[in-house]
Amino acid sequence: MTEQPLVLIVEDNERNLKLARDVLQVKGFRTLSAATAEDGIVLARRERPDVVLMDIQLPGMDGIAALKALRASGDTSAIPVIAFTASVMKEDRDRFDAAGFDGRILKPIDIRTFPDEVRALATRGRRAR
Ligand code: MN
């Protein structure tokens, strides 16, 4: 990959969004952002990011419904989607796995490891099931 990965961040919390975006941009990633799942889906279809970081609790459609919408559409079905969540509960982790997320990144992010985590997930693509 000669170009830096394009990362779509779907997050309604402005501080979380800004931190994730700034940390990625410092490392040279290209970023797109959306504050709702609906806007995120539109952007994903148009821009075909290498990876999507998807918050779960969003106004309107939630992150799990958004994942299903992305998977249901041929032009976005191959994009890896990462649950971007503050929950450390096992039930939530199981629920996100069952929904088909390709990985999980916890908030608040660890700025030292976050860029490498995102790069690994963007490069690896969809998880084999
Ligand atoms: Mn949220």
C-alpha cells in the first residue's frame, strides 16, 4: 500500500472523534468522519475507505444496524468494520463479534498503540469466518 490508509470514523462524541482523527492524521492516515450512521453509510459508499471505525451508540441508527447495512450492500460489503466502543463487558464483546465486526478498539484510545491497531486492521481486511 503506497498510499496511506483511508479511515472512516463514525462517532457522535466530538472529543472522541477529534482525538482519533488527530492521532491518525499525525501518522499520515487519510480520514473521513461522520457523526451519524446514516452519514457514515453515505460516505462509505462514495469513498470506499480501507477501514471503518464504528461507534455503537449513535443517534438514529446504531452501529450494529450500520454494520449490517454496509454488509448488505455489494459496494461496501468487503470493507472491514471495527467496533469503536467504551464497553469492556464480555456480553457486549460477544454481541459485537456475533454481529460480524472485524475487530474492536476500546475508547478511550491509547494514542501510542491506536495508529498501529488501525493500520493492522485496514491492511488485513475482513476477518475470515
Ligand atoms: Mn456514541
